[in-house]
Amino acid sequence: MAKITRKPAPRKAPVPKKKAKAIVAKPNAPAKKTLKAVKRWTPAEVHEVFSRFRKANPEPKGELEHVNPFTLLVAVVLSAQATDAGVNKATRALFEIADTPQKMLDLGEERLREYIKTIGLYRTKARNVIALSAKVLSEFGGEVPRTRAGIESLPGAGRKTANVVLNMAFGEHTMAVDTHVFRVGNRTGLAPGKTPLEVELGLEKVIPAEFMLHAHHWLILHGRYTCLARKPRCEVCLINDLCRWPEKTV
């Protein structure tokens, strides 16, 4: 039998490798102007800003309704992630019957929930209010503590709560930083910061002592009614000529 021979398959020609495209470096986009790069406020400018606030509103008041330090403490705890108006609506009837830690404990968590059920997170807040009332009685003799550490040790109370209570109830020169103060501190360039604590410490550093008792109220009210989050009312702003915000409309 004749041998069958097979011709070897022709080798494929090697495919030339594609040359890598040269990477052309693009020019860097111009960096956005940040508040930290903006010229710092001078002490004279800061003094002028708060002088204007004081002249326009010599005795600013917090908008949370209360009748004593304990009800103020409760109102601030309830105001987390809620509006002052919403808290006031719920607490008017509540504080008529429970304006002390003992009366709040006597009311009980279940009945307390009925009073504050229109406020966000009301179940957790009711639990915290009952727990803090018990702690105020057992560890502080029924009186709201007058130290930051004491207030922060209470259930539901943090640094902002302590600052508000120390300032409004006891006249301490504290700076409570809520969303409004945080926005104003950053937007104006008065005290830029990535966290509420950074803004708080920055404001305390630049605001003269003569204004510190009312400073956080002026800044809250300014942020709530003038320096609005979406559409700031620059045209009626008391400090628009000094504000460092690059996007101001005047």
C-alpha cells in the first residue's frame, strides 16, 4: 500500500503588533477656586460684619420654644433632622404637662410618643428623652448639667446640643454649628471647614468675644432667611460687600 503523505499546513504570517498610541498629556483644567484659597477676612472686616448683625438685631433669640433649661434640652434633642417650627408645634402641649425630668418620666415613653409623633424619628427620640430624664435625675440631681461633658453624656445629646444649651440656658460663649451656620461659615469664607467641628473652631477663633454670646443666632438666622442654600438672597444681604463667595449675585 502506498504511503499517504500530508503536506504540512503553511505557517501563518505573523500579524504585526499595533503600535501603541502615543499618550498626549492634556493641559490641566483650571482649578476651581476654593474658599480656602480666597483672601482671609481681616479682624476689622469680621468686626464690621458682626457689628452690622448686632445693629440689625441687637437681641436675637433662638426659635425653639422652651420654658426652662430642661425643656430647652428636650427641644434641641427633638430638633435633630427636624424643623424648629415642627418641634414647637409638638412640644407646646407636651411642655404644659411635662416640663421637668420627673414629670417626663411620669408621662412615660408610650404617651410621649403620642405628643411627638409628627416629628421625624419620634420613636428613637422618645426613648432618648425618657432615658436622659432618668439620667438627669439620677446623676445630676434633677438639674441640666452646666458642662459640655455632662450634657454630651445624656442620651440623644451631642456637641451641637451641648453648645445650644450652654449658650441659651447658661450664657456660655459657644458656637452651635447646624446646617445653616456650616453653610454660612463656608460660603462667606469666614471659617471654611469640611466638618461642623472645623467650622465651629474656626468661627470661635475669628469672632471677637464681644459678639460671641449671640454670634451663633445671628449666623443661623442669616443662613435661614438670607444666605439660603439654593437661592441666596445676595441683593438684601447685610454683608454682601464683604462676603468672599465667588458666585454672589451682587
